[in-house]
Amino acid sequence: MKLLKVDTLEQAREKLFAQITWDMGKTEKIPVEKSGGRILACDVLAESPLPYFPRATVDGYGVRAADTQGAGESIPVFLEVKEEVEIGTVPSGEITGGTCAYVPTGGMIPRGADAMVMVEYTEPFDTSHIAVYSSVPSGAGILQIGEDVEKDQIILTRGTRLGAAQIGALAGNGIREAEVYKPLKVTILSTGDELTEPGCPLKPGCIYDINTPALARMGEEMGFEIVHTQVLPDREEMIEQALRQGLRSSDLIVISGGSSQGKKDMTSRILDRISNPGVFTHGLALKPGKPTILGVDKESESVLMGLPGHPGAALVVFRLLAGWLERQRTGCPEKPMVPAVMESNVPAAPGKDTILMVRLFPGEDGVYTARPVLGKSGLMRTLTGSDGFVRIPLGKEGLKTGETVMAELL
């Protein structure tokens, strides 16, 4: 009987990795300003040092630090102002003993100056001199050449997801285009005679479709390109037609519902019929998520993923499998986990990995407390009321009060 022989999550991942014999790492170059959320496909090296000239980090005067020693509120040091440096220009002179130059924030430091005195600690003495009321050490208020990034230094590594800071780093080094991974094209299908699209009248015995919009949004958050979504009744010919269309248009076809052993559960046999080599996993030693299907079609170079119909289980499995696959192909690291202490005892499901949803509360000592959010996989409140989840490994009886766990944030 199917579903009696199941794979662990690690076994299913290993099988999936082994079955994908084609290149899923196709790349493209796009303008840096349009690369937000994309993942770098290679290391990026600095083409020049940053900054490439010594820059002032404050408004004030470029000085020789030695000339300011002993300066204070009651005994100022008097320096001759040789020039005022304009932003974006090169200073014309050199700072020698007893002289200085006004330099705005971001301006180039004149030759001979090795420190900046903030304008707040100075005042004009006459038309060509200032009084300095504070001593400064060498290097104060100056960004040295290459202090941020040295030439040929790695600015960002492969697998980096580009956000505002990363885009700024690329732009600051004059990089116009970024080589990023092309997003996986994804088709998402939900099946069930009872499913009704939001906005339509709800008939007795029917429910609104949750999986399609929820999975699509999660896919977008992972960086996928959602090319098609559809809600289908339990009609084998309609499901097969939609799956075949998915093979033609997508790298990943996700179908929720119809993966267990119910009367109308036909997903596995359809996937086997339309793909080659077809299904290699039907069932995970995972709660929630046991009725999960994995397959591939080498002709279309597509991954096939059958998810449980219950929304909570579908979203968790999609994250654990599709999210893992995305990290494998791009090198994008996992998000940091949060250590927390269990608030209460929780038993684990025998013979399975158990996914426990938790709510996190910061403690006075800075350590989070993990409160279990209990509920069946068909309930959305177990997800909406949670900050993350804890994975209890197969073979472990459960978690004890006070035990430290690592929570993955949603």
C-alpha cells in the first residue's frame, strides 16, 4: 500500500537533487537599479578602491594632527586657512605646518592634511585664520583610500540576495549591471470540487481556495516568477491538461490536493503518466506533510511537486522543499534561526519529523520564549498566529519545558 513506505525529508531532498540532471542555474545581466530581490550568480569584485581618494566624513578643516596638540577651550591653536575645497573638486594646495583648509563632508582631503577638525570646534579669528579649540588624532574624520573596499576585493558573494544596501554597494563602485540567476518559472494548481475562488458565491459544503494565493505569495517571496495559477475541480482530464501546460511553461509545477489515498486522489498517477521518469517520492515522514509527491520530467526539464491539500501543511512543505531547492541552485544561505526556550512540553509524532509552530516572546534576559501554537494542519490560525516553527527530528520523543530550540522565522 502506498504511503506506508515514505522518505525522510533529507532522503526526498537527496532524490530530488539527484534527479535534476539539467542546468537550473541559468543567469542574466540586468541593470543594478532593477535587481532588487534577485540573487547574485557570481562574486563581484571591486574595480577600484572605495573611496578612491581620502574623503572628509565631517564638515570642518583639514589639518596636520600634530598642529592641534594641546589645543583646548582656554588655549586655542591658530591656523592659517589656505583654501576652501569645494565638493567634487581637487584641492589646489598642500597643507604645511600652521596651515589648514576648509573641507565639506565628502570633499577631498588636501595633501599634507592627516585629520579633520569639526567646524563646531573652531571659530574665525580674522579673514585668513581660525582658532581651533580641540586637538585631534591622526586619521580623525577621514575615510582613507580603500578603507571601505580595496581594489579587487570581493564586494558581494554569489548567493547574495540584493537589497537596498547591496544595490548601494554595487552602485557605489560604479557597477552598472549585475549578473543574477533567472527566477524559476512556477505554475501553481489547486484541486478540489469544494474549492471556490474568493469573491464568488459560496455554495453549501464548499470552501474558499486558500492554497493558490498563499503559495503564489510564498513563491514570490522566495524569488520565483509565478507564470500561471488555476483552481481545478477533481476532473482527471482537466488536471492532466493543466499539468501538461505547466510542463511547457514552467520549471516547477506545484499542485495541491489529491496527493493522499482518498477516493478521488489521482495526482500521482497523472504525474507518472505525463512525465519521465516521473514520481520518485510519494510520502514524507513529516507531520504535517505526509502525502507529498515529488517527480521530474527530464524532457521539459521540470520539477513536479504534489502538496497536501491542507493549507498549513502545503505552505510548510513548499517552504521546506521549494525553498531548499532555491537555496541549492543559487547558493543563497538560509535565514538565521532564532534560539528560544520552550514554554511547555510538546510530544512529537512517532516515526516522523514534526513541525511545531511557535509564537516567540522576548524575555527580560534577551532570550526568547517559544510558545507552541497547536492546531490541525487544516487551520490557518496555526500559521497566522505563529512567528516561526521548530523542527523536531525523527526519533526524538518531543520537547521539554526549558529546552533550547532553534526557530525558523516565517
